[in-house]
Amino acid sequence: MRMWERDREWHCVETLLRTVEGGAAGTLLVDGEPGAGRTRLLTEAARAAGERRVSVLQGGPGELGELIPCGMLYQALDLRFEPAAGGDPGDSRARTLERLRSGLEERATGPVLVVLDDLHWADPMTLMVLRALHHVLASRSIGWLLSRSTAVEQGQAAFLFDLLEREGAARVELAPLSPEAVVGLMTETLGAPPEPALLALAGGAGGNPLLISELLAGLRDEGRLAAGADGIVLPHAYVPHRLRMVVRHWIDALSTGARNLVETVAVLGRSFSPEQATSLLGTTPAALLPLVEECMAAGILAATPQGLTFRHELVRLVVATRVPQPVRHALLDQLGVRTNVETASRPPEVYAEPASRLPDVYAGATSRSPDLSAPGSGDLVALIDAAIAGGRLQEAERLVNGGLADRDPAGNVAELRCLLSDIMYLTGRIEEALRQAETVLAVPDLPGHVRDRAVLIRLYALTRLRASGTPAREYACEVLEGGARYGPAAQVAALVVLAVTEWEEGRFTEALAYAEDARQLAGTEESYVHRYDSLLVSAELLMNVHRLDEARAILREARADMSADNHLTWTADASALEARAELAAGRFADAVTEAEKALDLATALGTPLPAMVANAVLATVALRRGDLRAASRYVADIADFADVADVAGGAGGAGGAGGAGGGGGPLTGHPRHTLLTAQVAEVRDGPLSAMTLLTDLPVPCARLRSMLTMDPTASAWMVRVALAADDRPAAEAVVAAVEALSAANPGFAALVASAAHARGLLDGDCDALGRAAERTDDAWARASAMEDLGTALLATGRHEEAAGSLDRALAIYQDIGSVRDLARVRQRLRGMGVRHRHWSYAERPVSGWDSLTETERNISLLVADGWTNRRIAEQTFISVHTVAFHLRHVYRKLQINSRIELVRLVVSQGRVESGPSGVAGA
């Protein structure tokens, strides 16, 4: 049987074999979750190597790990293990390496393929020796085919793979099968296409080839399948013994504590919170952690922004039904969730059968008497929709999973899976949402509202993931050209997607027209639960070009509707965009307030995407206030949320030193995080550090255009940094890109001003810089242009005009609270002999941390980060002597005598974390 959707991986295998046959060495690294087909791929590779007369050496540690150091390597070489007789461990490793090296060389008289499976179970010495063998045998015609499980996200095997990849090894990851491939695999296995109920049951495998294959083989072996008019039918949905044994093998390999955890939480539905787990097990989060890590390493559980989830619904279902009914009821009663999960979602007789046999939990309603205490499928859908709109996403997901276990007819199953895809999208699980939506769309004869909702999620997910196989733009055009085939929900989504893609292509007028059309169409459908998306996207695009009044009007409309209808799920998005507006208007305190509100809402709702936007705003404010540590922390938080939410290219970012505000709204997930990371790196380590993160600026590229369409004012910062790094081609590329955008969109004043600012910096053109300052409505951007104009005037010897321009920049920076920019301009003015009094007075204690001034506190934090006086002086735009002066005051107020005591005091009081501050991604 063929390996479905593994053509790219098999091409890499063939490339490795050709390399070895040609007399050179090579390495192919294979990642994949349990059951993804890693072992199958390695077995087929070994068979193909044998057919090509390439010698094959195979080894693996087994699930108990290696009983002896380097056991899998001794096994592959058919060598006996000879334990060292005492002595130094380093000598023992050297002897082991030499013995394995010579053993490989003896066998490498011709091309050799070394196949090592499941390296995540390997002992540390095996991994060290593997690395060493790559180097000492680099001249031999040896191919290394290595695999590990991605369920173990960290660890020494993952580190080895990363290291080998950096050194030139090829690497592939076996992804879950797409819905189309699942249908193909099932059709090939069964000899006919599956009908919807059987396809829906297989959907619980999440595209895992092993689970799907074992499900089908077991159903066929037990005679559960029948031929229908349109394909293979499963009259009564059922999970066969063969699949149950696979799951049991996975579960029984766990420790007693981890197995108890899995069996206990399986009754709650696919997702659950750590608090629920600790409550049910009567333990603490600290004691729960190693059990969770073990279950994640086994590929059974995974982490999400909301808590924890089973990787595969089929696995959870098998585990849950092993729990006796009375115990299951007691567990649910203990948490007080039996009404939501049990009564409303699953007939009680599902668990009435003996635990030794998995009941027909997927049987249709006609196969058993209905439970009159539970709502009908229509009522359940209404309950789930209300929970989604009301921000109760975990509750909604539990209801969906319970409903899926209650096996209504296939159409209802499809609607529940559609709701699940919506929940996954809203909670940042974009790839899972896409897979669920495509599974739904593969079901024939869908009700129109179900199809439209699945189309909506597919469109939004493709846009956020920047999918290249089936571009969102083409799909959106297909929907709009379909006319009456699609309802308002799908058409609004298509218009929103076209607005976003047009914007990214630099066609702003067309983008706003699409967004306006989407808003108008959404307004005609009162029951349309996603009607806020068009409003939020419109507000976001208008903010990108500083049309704040229009953006705020749309936000007010959206927030009023949300409040009136009690639709809370989108409130975090609205607050995050409001924070962007406050930042663009130069109201830093209000921006921080709104951003923190957005973070609180996003945390409570379990929606990570607006949290990224809020963190970007906070990072920008921290940068402008001169708080580098806080800025670095917020950037790291953005990266963490981006990893959780699996969005393309990181998170929505903020303008930082070069722009007016934070990034994406409902659909954006762009390179702004890279831009913000580079801005933090430039402040911390200088322009060269920033340029290493912007390596493709000299080449016209989509990423540069994407940065500028989201934040045109960033162009001036990029030009300034490129020139400071002596990279004029990069500066010229930025100017050319922003001028092209401006020429294509002449009606947008912010874009015209940004282009003039960038050109003025590149050419030292005072007139262009003056126009930039006059045209922009962004207070910070105006101050930045005036500062650059002052610098350019000074370079031409026009000192009086330069001082006037710098004074105007100073006043704006002072007014908006941009402390770091303020200090830089003061330094320039001091160098011209112009001094301004800037003391501020406040009632403070005479000693202790609260007695320090803001400058003294900032310097103390930089000292705690390990900065020298000279570096602090460069960062704060004061002299080294002034830094020393401030430190003497700090020592006196804190009653200490040295930098070491200062660092110890700052850390012990929790003023900073004990580790050095870093820049995410730098």
C-alpha cells in the first residue's frame, strides 16, 4: 500500500541514497508524531537501499530506552557491549567512540545506510557519539537516516537534530494527513469511498495514519462494514478491538500516575484545564507537571493556550469508555460539570455496557431510545453557539465533544465538527481548525449554513497561515463567483479575505472598498455570529494609515453591538485595536491601559491572537519609555503566543521605534514581530544587530512590502538603521518600496509622509523631511521627522534652524512621554551648546528603592543586567561621568557600596528576573 502524502519525504530519501551511492556522506532527519509513519518510512527506505545494493545497518532503543549506553549503535553494528573496567568516564566515551568508529569503517567498504529509529528514547551518550561519528566519518560514503517523535518537543534528541540541521543535514516532518489524503487512504484500503458517518469517525484520528489504518483494518476484520449505494457504510459507528489495542499499548506504557491522569481527565472531553485535573486527582500543579510532561512525551496530550487537550479524539474516546459509568459520574459531579457535559451532551446509557467492551458510542439516534433529559441536536447547536458568542469557549468545546460522542445523524456530526473548527480558530489552533473545516466540507449535501461556516473558517485559516497550496485569494474569488450557492456568512468572509490580501499587495483603496462591502453585507444578517470580523478588519486597516477617527467610529459600532448582544468573544480584539489607536495618537498611558485590558480579556477568553497585538503595543510603549527589559519581555511573550497560535510569520507587531502601533486584527499575522524584534535589538546592541534580523532588505520581497503596508512609518527607521550599519543598498531598497506604495496610493497622507521621510533620510533632503513633518497626523512620527530634519540642517551648517527643529521634536516627545527619544534629542542639543532644564520634583522617601528617581531606577536595572557605565551612557544619552554620579546617589540611598550589592538587591527584591534580559528571536 502506498504512503499517502509522503512524496516530498520519499524524494529526500532517494536523494540521500543517490548521495551515498555517489561516494559521499549525507544525513536525513525525520520528525513526526507517534503513528505518523516514521517507522514505515524508515522501513521502506531500508528496503529501497537493499534493492540498490546499499548496505543497511538498523537499530532502535525500544520504548524502555537503551539498557546500555549506545545500545542501538552496538545493535546496528552487531557488536557485543564490553563494559569499561572503572576509570575516567571521558576515557570510557573515547573507547566507545573508537570501537564504534572502527566497526562502521569495517562495514563501510561500499555505500552504507545507517537507519536509527525513535532517537527520542536514546540515552545521552548515544546522541553524543552520533554527533561525533558524523564528524570522524564525514569522508566515508555513509548515509544517516534518523528519526524522532515530535511529541517530545524538547530534549537532547531535538537538540541533536537542530544541530545536525544547522550543519547541513536535510530534515522533514511527517505532518498529519489532509482530509483529501484521508479519503484517498480509506478508499484504497476499503476498495470504495467511505460514506459520511465512517468518514466522520475517521476524522477523530486527526489525520494520524496509524490510527486510521488500524481503525479500518479492525472494522473490516470484525465485519462491521457494509456496501452502500455510494460507498462503504458503517451501520453503527464502532471502534474495533484492533484500534483499542493500539490505544491501550500507548496508555499502558505510561507510569501509574500518568495513566491515572489520562483516564481521569478523558471523561471531561477533549480539552481540560490543569485546575480541573488537580481537583480530580487531589494533587498540586507541581506534582501534576511531571505526569503531564510524560503524557505529552508519549504523544497523548498536548498543550494549548486554554490548558491541555488530547491529540486525537479517538484516543480520548477509547480511554474515556474504559472508565466505569459510576466512576465517570462521580468525577463529573466532583467538578460540578455533569449537567453541561453529561446530561446535555451524552446519553447516560452510553456507559451502561461493561467497561471491557467499547460500546457503540457512535450509533445513530434510531439505534437506541432517546434520552429525554438531553436537548435535541438543534438545541445543542444553539447552546454551543451561545457559548461561543458569550466567550465560554472551553464550555463550548466540551459540549461539542460530548455531542460528537452522542452520534446524531451524519449531518449533525458535520455541524458539530464545523462548530469545533470555529472554536479552534478563535482559540488560535489555526491548523487544527483548517483540518476540521476541510473535513466538514468533504461531506456531501451539507446544509447551507454549515457549509458557509466551514467555508468562512477555511478562508480565515488559509489567510492567517499564508497557505501556498490553495491560496486564500483564489478561494475567496471562487466563493464570490459562486453567487447564490453561498450565503452571507461565506460571502462576507470572502470579502474580508480579499480586503486583507489587497492590502498586503499594496492596493489600499481596493482593500478598503472590499472591507466596506463586507461591513454592509454583514449588517444585513443579524444572526451572523462572525459579523464583527468585517468591522475589526476595517478598523485595523484604517489604523495602518493613521485614519484614526474613522477607525474609532467603526470600533465604537463594534463594541456597542458586542455589548448589546453580550457577544464577548471578540472584546479582546476590540480592546487590542483600541490600544493601537491610543498609541498612534501618542497617549501612552491610555494605550497601556487598553492593552492590559485586552491581555486580561484574552487570557480569560482563551483567545491568544489579540494577546499578541496587546503585547506588541506594550513593547512599543516600553521602547519609547526607555524600558528595554520590559520591551524584551513583551516581545518574547509575542513569540510565545505566536507559537501557541500557530500563525504564519509570528504575531502582529507594533511600530516600535519606527511606527505608530501594534499589529494585526482578526486576520493578520505578519512579519511585524520580526520588525519589532529588530527594533529592540537595535536599541540593545546597535544597528548591525538589527540588520541581521532584516537580512533580505536589499532584495525586493513580499516581507518588506508586508512590513510597510502594515506600518508605513517603519520605513524611516529601517532607512536610518541601514545607513548606520553602512548598508546603503538596503536603505535604497526600503525607499524604493515605500515610494512605490505611495505612488500607487496617492490619497493616503500617512503613506506620502512616510515616503518623504524615508527619501529625506537617504538623501539628506531637508525639504523632504520638512514635508514629512507637515503631512503626518502621527504625533510621534512628526517628532521623528522633525528630529531628522534638525540633524540634516545641522549637517549643512544651519545651526539656528537645526536647534529650532530639534526643540519642536523635543516638545512633542516630552508631551507624549517618549522618554528615550527625549534623552537622545537633549544630547544632540547639548552638543550644540543648547541646554534645557528638565528636572522634575516629587515627594520621595530619603532612602530605599522608592527614594530613587526614574533615571536612577533605570540605571540600576541596566546595572543589574550587567551593563557597563559606558554602555549605559550610550543607551540613556548621557555622559559616563553622569552615570557614575547617579550611581553614587543610588549607593547612598540604598545603603550599599558596590555594583555586586546593587545587583543582588535588585534581584532579591524581585525588581527584575534573575536571568539577563534578552531579545526574543535575536
